[in-house]
Amino acid sequence: MIPGRFDYYRPSSAQEAVALLAKLGEDARPLAGGHSLIPVMKTRLAAPEHLIDLGGIADLRGVKVEGDTVVIGAMTTQHDLLTSKVIAEHLPIIPETSALIADPQIRYLGTLGGNVANGDPGNDMPALMMCLDATFTVLGAGGERTIKAREFYLGTYYTALETGEIVTSIRIKAMSKATGYAYEKLKRKVGDYATAAAAVVLSVSGGKCTSAAIGLTNVAETPLLAEDAAAALVGSSLDKVAIDKAVAAAEAITNPAHDARGTPQYRTKMAGVMLRRAIARAMTRAHG
Amino acid sequence: MNDMTPTREERAEKLQGMGCRRKRVEDIRFTQGKGQYVDDIKLPGMLFGDFVRSPYAHARIKHIDKSKALAMKGVIAVLTAEDLKPVKLDWMPTLAGDVQMVLADGKVLFQNQEVAFVIAEDRYIASDACELVEVEYEALEVLVDPFKALAPNAPELREDLRGKTEGAHGKRIHHNHIFNWQVGDKAATDAAISNGEVTIKEMISYHRTHPCPLETCQALASMDKIKGELTLWGTFQAPHVVRTVASLLSGIPEAKIHVIAPDIGGGFGNKVGVYPGYVCAIVGSIVLGKPVKWVEDRMENLTATSFARDYHMTTEISATKEGKVTGLKVHILADHGAFDACADPSKWPAGFANIVTGSYDFPVAHLEVDGVYTNKAPGGVAYRCSFRVTEAAYCIERAMDILAQKLGMDPADLRMKNFIQPQQFPYQSALGWEYDSGDYPTALKKGMETINYRALREEQKAKQEAFKRGETREIMGIGVSFFTEIVGAGPSRNCDILGVGMFDSAEIRVHPTGSIIARMGTKSQGQAHETTYAQIIATELGIEADKIMIEEGNTDTAPYGLGTYGSRSTPVAGAATAMAARKIRAKAQMIAAHLLEVSDYDVEWDIDRFRVKGLPEKFKTMTEIAWAAYNNVPEGMEPGLEAVNYYDPPNMTYPFGAYICVMDIDVDTGVAKTRRFYALDDCGTRINPMVIEGQVHGGCTEGFAIAMGQEIRYDEMGNCVTGSLMDFFLPTAVETPHWETDFTVTPSPHHPIGAKGVGESPNVGSVPAFSNAVNDAFAFLNAGHIQMPHDAWRTWEVAERLGLHD
Ligand SMILES: Cc1cc2nc3c(=O)[nH]c(=O)nc-3n(C[C@H](O)[C@H](O)[C@H](O)COP(=O)(O)OP(=O)(O)OC[C@H]3O[C@@H](n4cnc5c(N)ncnc54)[C@H](O)[C@@H]3O)c2cc1C
């Protein structure tokens, strides 16, 4: 539980941070809230020689609205998300999810940027970001580009970020008031990662489901966008047959690890149960 | 007397003596972060030690190269078994009569076993240098499953024991066999079982888990080479025994070893034994002449020091058709890991597992225990329990439920029918114990009435019907547990640790102004000794508890005692405290009579004073007497007012309790919600009800964790897969159920104040209540016995097996 040696930097601008990362190369890592990075450093599963703390960059923290899009700075903490009026109004599924992440102490420090950039399928935000079709703005020494959340996750701890790039903000289209939503998470205790979790966003019109998106957390090497499952709902009246079909389609794409949370079979089934419960709750919230 | 004169009640209340809900005095420093733990102690020039540990569960060590580590700046020394051989500390004795490697000697026997000890100028350097020690291993076949340990072709783990057919506890029948231990009448029991009208047989496992105190194990050794004195601070539940062992192993006279256990952040049995880290810190300091500190991290604590349980109990009960039990037969397969490092009284290889007849009047019984080695961490400590009592209580309480189901009887009724009756005490059990006192029917009846047991059974029946009709996906379980513990080890005629009788002690000194310092041979790890011992003295001597200081843990100042575990502090040191106080009161009586100019027999005790019989206005308070003890004692009497007592208890004490758990299980997720948990404890005389309730809350929380998912689990390669708090279930306040506490009072007839000890009862009693609740929920579906732990996925698998998801 004692990390290896490292040097610490605290740049005051994103440009400065990426310049440092470019200069220091593979052995440098950005540090956000530290609640994923520091534990792996303490167990020496990671031993970066340089830590570039993004905490001193004021521009990276905060929530604003640009037209129909909510822009969240990468260094915005889970606590910020839980208390932001803008988020509560336009993206209420985010605080519902944040509240299920870790515990209050961790949420004071843990950031949205760190959560989505970490690349751990146990993180809750990535599947939600895929479900909400978020776009990540990333900055590297070579300039800025955007990456869709749905194209970001390539493997466990393996994302579309290039070495030296940082996520600067997350852009998400505001949800309409009529949208139904829910995040259901099964966990053993406060501070536990999901046994399985499901994010559901759906719209209903004239008794029929007109659109749906489903994300699944911690049931494969990456967060999952359950496209077939969502397709099974669209056009249906969200009846038992459609929901059974969606659940089966979601279960079909999972590939969870066997760990202390349970066997792969159990965790797959729990993805199904969480999805079923999330759909049920989303339905009660959807208008139209 | 005037209006200002306090009444007797007011005088008694002011003392904050026995029965008072006195606030825990130690919490003033604990809640302000001002406790003083081992890791808070910093000495000039202090060095740090850290371990190189084995990644393998079973491997031969081909070669260790420490040159790179030694070359690192700030590294002072790297110890291996070869370095410990000249001082004969490469192996050390365990409390269970086995020997244990201090550092791996030729091979490793469990994952994370200590291989080398790096000593460096600071913690970070020590940790970095550990990575530079190069160890070449040759992997060997791994033995994880205790049921395969005695197979003819099982790999041989303990080559050091090759050819040894006699162990510390009799014959060894196989290279992985440690001992066989039997109690009771085998022939009569076999006859009862084969003639039983109704019989049950079930293998009931109590899985491996870990005490996991928040503060891990740690030590700081400081050898003064000039004086030839060793000071050792450590997380020791039994500091005096540690000093004796340290003296025997090092050859340093006991008087020149100063063992100090400062504040301890929880022990639960984890801090009774002696670990390689302590030995290496001592050796390091002796060799280098500098203080050496060793602090274990969480993963080391979970994977290397002292697991608990891992008992596999094949249990048979015979009974009449009407449900009267006629015999009990239990065979236990005990998995001790790589070394038998059980912390039991020396003559008891399976602790007091022969309390397995529980609260029931079994005419005959037989218990047999076989201990085996596996490639897992060594131990078998008593995790908040008195030496395997937890395992025994779980075994009988689960088995009684299984029997009730077979008989078609209500489990509470079956218990009621078989209880040892109040008039049978003192009761001789079929397995050799003399139960001191109890009133079981009253306790269970009170519990059932309080929780409205019959109505809950009605509700359960209705819910089962609704479940069968598909109206709900929830099933309801009611878990009954009626435990009897055996604590307060113990009488020196049958209890010793490495030859030292298990008495305990108290030394009380009354100062001229009437304040008191008292020291005991025990050591609190959070049990509030500073609060409760003072309450005993307050009542016995009529001095306010707030004027009484309690001190423990310093072997230079405290009288010798065997320490705190096995709920022994109140039964043994608490008794010594009362006895020492009574010696002081006897002397005080003579001083009072002298001051009042009457004969000793003409004065009588009255709360906080001696008064002249028949003349209540003529009295001397204890404070006045204390002053006189230093300047005006009767002719020929020694001045001063102090006493010591070494108390060798005549018997153990037998606390008991009725616990009832009401649970709702979601069959789709396997998630179990505890709706109510009722805990009635009878621990005899209650010294501080609030402290008792706190102990019950804590112990029930541990029991909840153990029953519902806390485990130390290994994969087939012997890798520990639950070695961090991410996987090892330690519940938070959010998951923890609400505890409803209650009590009856049946004093111990042989204890000076009638107290029995309560610290461990809730862990012992709650585990079967939780497990029985889960089993009870599924009983109407004929699920059969469901093994612990009952975490959600395993419970879901039961539902899956029963076809509840189709
Ligand atoms: C006990 C415990 C329980 C937890 N439970 C949960 C849970 O249930 N659900 C959950 O989702 N999380 C959980 N977490 C993780 C927590 O939410 C972390 O805060 C989060 O995963 C990472 O965010 P961070 O700001 O702490 O990032 P850090 O730990 O600082 O960084 C994480 C990784 O992302 C990289 N990184 C950080 N910021 C950026 C950036 N802007 N651009 C590029 N790379 C970046 C870092 O280099 C590092 O590799 C838990 C953590 C703990 C300790």
C-alpha cells in the first residue's frame, strides 16, 4: 500500500498540462480526483513516474449550457453533479447515477472526466455516457478533437485517447422533460462497484415507445451500449413481450468476469433484472 | 442531617457504579483522534521493515538474491531464513503446539507468506527495495480443499514434519494431518443415533473468514544495547504472554523486556498470536541496535495474519418422534492452513468446540475433530469468540433447525422442548462441561413475545401462498438462534497458554485524597475497560468512577495477566478487580472502626462509607478513610491502602441469548433484507448497559457480515481472491440492520459480582440467526441445507436451482 516514487506537477492551464504530458511521455499520467489512480498506485499495479494534477485548472471545472447542449468540464466532481441545478433540470439521470457511485468522501473528489477516461468497465458514468450519446472533447499537444462516447471504449483500461491527450469536457444533449429515464444498479454495499447496472432513456408517444437507449455497466470488458435491446423496445407499447425481448438481447451481449460479486451467469442475469427494473421506472417517468 | 444531605440514592448515583449507563471515558480521546496507537509512536533513528511475500501458494525456493536491494540507498539490511538460523528464530512455536516459519525456509506454503524482511530508513525505501529482492521459485502442486488433504496422493506440505507420527495432540495419520481429538461416549452415541426414531445428518460448513480489525497488526521494537533492554510496543491482546514468549525466544531476561500495548484499534482475536512481523522487528532491532517498526497493510492483514473458522462439521442428531433429542454426533474437519496457529488454550486443539451440545439436554454426545494442513494462511483464531464456540453454536443451531424441519415442528418449539431446564443448573453436559446458571425458557419466551413470533409465522405462511400464486417475488424467513457460550477461560486446572495458567489480575491503589489507580492483566481493544472496571471498583469501594484511573497494557506496571480475548476480561480480571477491592474494603473497615472508636464488627458498609450500626449519622466516608490510611491507622497495621488479586476462576461462565431475525429475500436478485433483528442477551449482572448494547451492536454487525458474505476465499491455485476491502465484505452503516436489544439477568453463581461476559455473544448468536433465516425462507420449497455465506449471488443460485426463475 506504498506507491513507488513519482514527481508531481500542478499546471494551471490545459495547454500547459498537455505540453507537460507530451514532454514527459509514457511515464506521465494525468491526475484528477485520484480515486481510481491512487489505489492502483498504492498496490503498485501502476507506477507512473510523473503525475500531472489537473486540479489547478479552473477552466476544466463547471457546468454550462450551449444551445441544446450541456457542457460539463472534465474536472467537475460527482458532488458538483449532484448539486448542480443545470444538471438536475436537463440531465436528471446523471445525479441519479452519481448518487450510486462510491460514498460522499469519494464523490467530493472523484470527477466525471476521471470516471469516463479511466476505462474501467466498473465505472458507472461510461455506460451512461454511451446511453446519452455524449461527446468527449479531448486536447493533445497536436490540438483538440472530439470522440463519441460510443466509440471511446476499446477494452479494459483501453480507450480511444492517445498518449498525452486529456479529456477537457463532456457534451451531452439536454433531455426533454417528457423523456423517461432510470439508472438501476445492484451492488453489495456502499462503495462497491456494480454487480450489474443498467441505464435507460426512452420516449413514448401515443402509447408507443418512439426512441430508446440502453447502457450496461460492469458486465463486459467495456461498458456496453445495448443496441438490439433498445431496438426491441422501439415501436412497441413497452409490453411484457417487448421487454422480455430487450432483456434477452441485453443478456446476449454481456460477458462479465467471475469475481466476489458472483458468477458470470449471475451477473448476466442481474444485468437483465436491472434493465427490467430500469425500463419499468423509466416508463413511469415518460410522458407523451 | 439537613435538606442538603444527599439521600442514599443520590450517593449511589454519584458513584456511577455498576448498572450505570456511564459514558465511555476512552471515547473522549478516540473521537478526537487523540488515541495513541503503535503507528503513532515515533522514535529517533527509527527504521522500517517490510516483507517480500510469496506470490505462490506452494513452491520451493531455489534462490534468493538480495544484492540489488542491499545496494539501494537507504536500505540497511535484508533478512532471510538463513539469517535467522544462527539465532534459532527461523521457525517459532505456535500457541497450538506446532511450529511456524518466521521467514520461508526452503519453501513457501501459502500465498503472501513472508519470504524476506527488508529494513530501511523509511517506509517508502523499504517498499521499493522489496521489489528488488529476487526470489526464484519452483511451483509445487497446491492443496486448497481440506477434504482432499488426507487423500493418499495429496501433496506433502510440511516436509519438516516428515516421519513425525506424534503431534502435539496425539497421533498423526497422514502427512497433512495435524491432530485427532475426541470427546464424549462414542459407543453410546452411535447406539442412540442408530436407534433414533428420527435422525438427521448434514455437513454444516462454517467458511473461512477474518477478524479484520480496522487497525492492522504492528510492532515497534527498540533494543538498548547498553542496558541490554528491549522495549516492544505492539498490537497485543495479551502483552504479558508476548513478553514471556519474547524472553523464552530471545534469551533476554523477562525483567529486561518491556512490552507495551498502547491503544488498540480492534483485535477480535487477530492480535492474540505472535507473527513473523513482530519477530523480525525484534531481531532487526537487536542486530542493528536501532528501533525497527513493522506495520502491516490491509491486504497483508487479510491474507497473512490469522484467519478464523474454516470448520466443516458433519452433524447427526437423533430424536424421538415427539422431538425429544436423544443423541448428538459431530465430526469436524478443521482446516488450519499451512501451520496450526490456533490461539486456543494449549490443551485444547479444537478450543471449546465441545460446547456443541448447546442449550439442549442431550443425554449422550460425541465430538471428533481432525485438523489438516492446506496451502492457505495459518491460524484458526477465535474471531470475537471463545475458542471455536462460534463454530459450535452455528453447528447446533443450524442442526436443530434441520431437525425441526424433518419433524415438521416449529424451530422455536423444538428448542423449548429440549432446553436444559432452570432447575438442572449447575448442569453437567454430555461433553464434559458444567454450565453455571441459566434460564433458557424465560429468555426465549420473552423474545418470542416481544417480536410477536406467532404472528410472524402466520404472515410468513400467507406470503408463501402469495408467492406460490405468483403475486410476489419475495420470500420471508424467520431465523431463531438460542446460543449458550462458554467464556472466561479459565480455571488453571484445565486452561493454560504455553504452561501459564489462565488466571487474571488486578492491582488497586487508593491515594491519600481518595482517587484510585487500578491496573489489570487484560488489555482493551475497544471494549471500554477504562469505563467498566472503574464502575466495579466504584461500587465496591464507594469512590466515584470518575476518580478511578484504569491502566492496562504496560507489562512493567500492570500485574501479570493472560489478556483480553474469549470474553475473559469481565469473568476473570473483573472478578480479580472485585476481589482486590474487597481486600481494600476489609482494611478500610478496620481503619473506619479505629477512627470511630468502635470495634470492627460495630461498623457496616453503606454505599460510600462505613457507619456505626444503629447510628447512621456516625460514619467515615471512603475518602476520609483513604486519608487516614496514610496517617492514622490502627496500631500495628501497615499504612497505605492497596491490594492485588490474582483470580483463578473456579469455572467458566455460560452467557446465553435468544436472537431472532426476520428477513425478506428477493428471489430475482438474491438480495436479502433484514427487516428486524432482535437480540436478547443474558450475561448475568450488567455492569454498564450502554457498553453491553454497544458490544451487541458491534458483534451483530460482524455476524451479519460473516453470514451474509464475508469470507476469505481462494481459487484453485491458492490465490486469495478476497484480500482487500473491495472484495472482503465489511458492511457500512447503510447496509447494517437496526438492532433491537433486550436482556434477562441470571447471575453467575461463582463470580464475585455475578457477571458473565458479553463481548462475543452477539457474534456467536447472530450468525446462526441470519443463516437460519435464509434457510427458513427457502424451507417451504424443500431447498435442503444452504451453506454460508449467504451473499446475493449464492442465494440467487439456490432460487435458480429450485427453478424459481423459470
Ligand atoms: C471505494 C471506492 C469505490 C468506488 N466506487 C465506484 C463506483 O461505484 N462507481 C464508479 O463509477 N466509480 C467508483 N469509484 C471510482 C471513483 O468514481 C473515481 O473517482 C473515478 O473512477 C475516477 O475519477 P477521478 O477523478 O478520481 O480520476 P483519477 O483516479 O485521478 O484518474 C483515473 C484515470 O483517469 C485518468 N484521467 C483522469 N482525468 C483525466 C482526464 N481529464 N483526461 C484523461 N485522463 C484522465 C487518470 O490518468 C487515471 O488513469 C470508486 C472508488 C473508490 C475508491
